[in-house]
Amino acid sequence: MLISKRPKAILLLQDGTRFEGRAIGARTTSVGEICFNTGMTGYQEIFTDPSYTGQIMVMASPHIGNYGVRESARRPLDGESEGPVVSIAGLVVKKFSEVWSRPAGSGSLEEMLQHAGIAGISDIDTRMLVRHIRDRGAQNAIIDSTGLPEDQLRKRLAEAPNMAGLELSSRVSTAQAYDAGAADAQWRVALVDFGIKLNTIRWLVERGCAVRVFPMHTPVPQMLEWNPDGFLLSNGPGDPAAMPQAKQLVQEILDASLPVFGICLGHQLLAECQGVRTTKMHHGHRGINHPVRNLITGKNEVTSQNHGFVVDREQAEQRADMEITHVHLNDGSVAGIRLKGRPVFSVQHHPEAGPGPWDSRYLFDEFVEAMQARKGAPHARAQHAGTKAV
């Protein structure tokens, strides 16, 4: 459908800011926290990242949809979620392309959004909108392409819950445990799914790991029955401070004395269970070109990031048993921590990329090295040897 023939769509922000454009995706109404991503490519990976659950995505790149999507009957081949899932609550773009060209493509982004029931709006000034969010901060917003009266839209927007205090991981965590990688692989990784991106699993499998992905509420003794060599705490959506059960779970995992690697939400939960608070950011970090410095090596990395909460740096610095290993070079926020004298570490950014650069992929190698160093010593796997496998 030509843009000129598309129905009108409206975007309303909580602070009263209003945009009028053209409808894309499903003809419906979508509510969520509005945020922006500065990535110039990888939109399918972004839209299917479970960490974006509950958020309306503004793409800073002006042309979206021009290379279509790549899907199979089972799941998006370029996606980051199991099943043909779109995680974002809504989409805002400058120019939306229905004409796509890509040898490996299987269809249009429009079809993908319609199938997922996701509303979007195009032909608005996204540069102005991104600057507005940067200045005023993240806030709830609503997109409507059905023609509802604006007073009804404002009422729905006022009733929408704030992201602060919102637990969302239970909406995206797997319902049942599943396996990836060879059953006889050298390393066994118990992956706690708070909203895992598939690229994390791929990179573990590439490094000779058998991975069992567990639902986020799986009791630790049940995971230990599988005899893992280490635990990975995944990324995911929502406010880590609103997840007391998850924090208790992470503490029990630490008590098992196995190597632990946390990514994004997993990183935040690790800090929370150690008594270091997390706070909501003004507008978050989302994009594939965020600069991070590794304080251990002194090297700088270009990273993929997607988070609206951050570990409190002052509290982390006060902990004698915790070391800040990475910092974001734009604002000095905590981008990585480790527990001193223990094989436990985490990062705020996404070393698995998808999309993004591979500067931080060495972290997966360090996790495997930690499991290798630990395997010869008495630990929880040996203690639970002979127990019934899941």
C-alpha cells in the first residue's frame, strides 16, 4: 500500500507531545514505554529481542524495512526469540519501505508486524522525537491507527503502568526447559532464561557447550541435578528491583560455587542480590555503537546495548568484595562487575551482539575458561553426582 493511501496514525506521549503520521503494521492501538535505538542495521534482531518487551521502539535510522525479514515456519532466522515473535510493543519510523530487496529475504517487515499484531507509525520527524526523549526522558506513549478519539487514547495512556517497578521477564521466559548443543559436549551450561537472546545460546554451543535453558523460576536444586559446569544469567526486560524471587534464585546459584556469567538483566540481578541497588536511567542505552572500557585490560570496546536500568556505581565502589570491570565511556555508568576471588562476573552490554559488533565476544571464552579451571576442583557438580538427571 502506498504511504499516501495508508490511514492516519497518532502517537501521543505522556507529557502531551503529539505526532501525526501514517499507519504501518497492524491496525490497532499499542501502549508502552517509548525509547530509541541508534543502530543503522539489524532491525529484525532488535524487534525480536525479548528485552524490548513492553516498549515502543523509535528507530533513529531514517529508512526501515528496505531489506525485508528472514523467517522460517518455526522462527525468524534473523530473530532473537524462539518462535515467530515480535517483542516490541510498537514501532515509530521516519521512512517505512514496503519495497524490499535481499537474496536471503522471505518477506516484508510490514507482513511480520501485521502477523504479530504490532501497531506502528511512519512519516514523522524521528530526529525531533529522539531529541525530545533524550531531553525529557523515557516515558509512556500510545500509538493508534484505528481512529479512536484522542480523549480515550489519553485515558488509556494515563492508566498504563510505568516501567519502574514492572516485572516482565515472566512474560517471555520459556515455559519448559530445552536443550541446545551436543549432549556429550565438554561443558554443561545451565542458562536461566529471563528473556534470552538466541545468539547467546549459539555462541555457547560454538564453544563446545551443551546448554540447557531453564525457566526463570526453576528451583536451583533441580538445575543442579543436571550437573552443570556453570550458570549463565540471561538478559531480559523489566525492572530488576521488582524481581525478589529472581534475586533469591541468583543468590542460591552463587551458593553452589560454580562459575556464573550474567548479561544485562542477569548482571543487574547479580548486583541486586549482593545488596547493590539498580536505578532507572533517564533514557537508557540502546544501540550497537556504545563505547565501553575494560578496566582490567585498559582496552576500549564498541558494544551492543539495550537497557533502561543500571547498577549504582557509588554502591558498587563501596563493596570490598566487588570490582567494577567495565565502564560506559559516554556517562561513566557501570558496564561490568566481578566478585573478587570467585569465578563470578557480569556485563551490562550484550557480548552476543545480534545485532552489533563482536568486540566483547571474549567474555564467552573467559566463561569457558572459568569452567575449565573449576572442573578439576571439588564443586557442586561433584556433590550432586549420581542424582537423577532432568
